[in-house]
Amino acid sequence: MLYTTSFWLTLFAALHYALGASTPGCGKNPPASGTKTIGSNRQYVLQVPANYNTSRPYKLIFGFHWLGGNMNNVAPGYYGLRDLAQEGAIFVAPNGLDNGWANTGDRDTTLVNQILAEIKNNMCVDDTQIFATGFSYGGGMSYSLACSNAKDFRAVSVIAGAQLSGCTGGETRIAYLGIHGVVDSVLNISNGRTLRDRYLRVNGCQSKNAPEPGRGADSNFMKTEYSCTAGYPVWWMAHGGDHVGSPSSGQNWMATHTWDFWTKAIYAGVENPTPTGTSTTTTTTTTTTSTTTSQQPQPTGNCSARYGQCGGQGWNGASCCQSGYTCTVVNSFYHQCL
């Protein structure tokens, strides 16, 4: 009897998660990769994963370009994230008007909402794993979405950004990563600290000194992980360089840390990984550390956290679960840690 009850509870949890994460586009043939036109003649580049599976919910990642750039500067690499995704995510690079993201009258927020609706209706998206990143003006647009669309986006990574595209709302929790150069000659690092400080407050983070390196190479960085409400971490990464969207040499640590933040840090200490907006949970399990050039080791290895994917047809990620959880078959395409 106990086994039967446990089995049905496990099955219910798996189905609840799978149904909650799926979008109307699951089961439909996807659109082709390439440039799309939407709304009032706005455009974006869509990158559909190779061997796309119509029944598998995918991460959805938005990449925003800098002032003077365009969507084709972001696609196909997406700030180094596409290689890390290993064809396990849908990527979108919207095109800004006048090569920027002024967001006048919320026109760019409207564009993002139109793209979200179109992709969810036509592709299989895990709507608990939607992310945004961008450099400079694109960082400002990512910050704007953190303010206005926290119910849609799970986390953002703002690279050398400032409040350039507005901030409607901004009082709903969202996982936040800020990256900035200490000698940024375009957008002073004080801008990045201001954006960070909003989410230190909103996410209920504990006060902590955040050391920063001196002037030098952009490969030299220091990271502070704040203790915040579980599921809503804040990371601050300051490097010794100027206004850059990726390191000028060496490993692209901005991409690898962004990927770790989105795939590991947001689940630390979380019982239910689904975003809950203004949740009153106050558990604080994320630790505070600082580092230079090398990544911090992950205590749980490469295994998926609770509710994470651990297998299935076409899956190239982790095939094991963190201690205490079992990789459970939900269907032939989706195995989950429960």
C-alpha cells in the first residue's frame, strides 16, 4: 500500500511538472530557423535546435544586441551560450529600432511579448526556463524585462548594462546576474551596481561586501554570490577591463558563468523550481564567495537537481540526479529527477 501511494504521488508530481512546463506548441512541427517578421514589421532571428523534438520542452533564450548592433551580431553565437546549450535550447535575437532599445512607449517590451506568444504557440517551450541576456544597451533591455516580465523570465544576465530601456514594475523577484568592468568607459560600473542593488533588495538578499579587482585584464574577475530568497539568487561579477560583452582573450567566463547561473544556481535550496513571483519564502541557502579567473567547483557535480531533466530520447545533458532523487521516466522523451 505504501509503495502504491508513493508510486502515484511520484507520477502525479511528474505529470504536474510536465504539464505545467509545456506550451501549446508542443506536438506541432516547428517553424524553420531564420529571420522572422512580427507585429509592426519588427524582426527577430530564430534558432531552432538541431533534431528538434516536438514533445520535449526546451529552454528559451533571448539575446539582445548593443547600441549600433543588430540581431545578426548576436546570432548565431548568442554571447557564447549556444555552444554551451548543445542544441538543447531555442534561441531568439530580436532586432532593435534604430539599432537600440529605447523602449519608447514600451514598444520593445511589446515586441518581446509578441515573440513569446508566437514561439509558445508554435514550439514546445519549458515556460519555467525562459532567460534573457545582452550587452550594453542589450543589457539595459534585459534589465527592463527583469522589471516588467518577471512572471515570464526565470533569470537574466546583464552584461555592462544600465537603466537605458526603462523599468516598469521592478518589485517582483527574479534571479539576477550582473557583469561589469571596473574601468568601463561607456557605462560606468556604478550603473551596474545600481541595477544589482535593486534585486538585492527585491530578492531579500543579505548585505555582503562585494570585492572587485583593480584595473587590468578582462579575464581577471571576482564573483560574489549573495544569500537571497531560495530560487532568486543574485550574483555580481566585476572584471578588470573596460566595456566588453565577452573577454578579449581566453575562456569566455561570462558565458560559462551565465550558463551555470541559469542551470544550477537558480535551483539551489529550492523545493519547487517553478517561479512564484512575490513568494514570501525566506530560506537563504546560497553562499557568498569570491574568485578570480577560474570557476568555482560545483558540489553536486554534473547531476541534475530535483525536477531537472536527466534523460530521454535526444537528451544530451546530465543522466544522473543529485543525491536523494531518482531519474524517473515521464515519457520516452523526458526523464525527470524526483
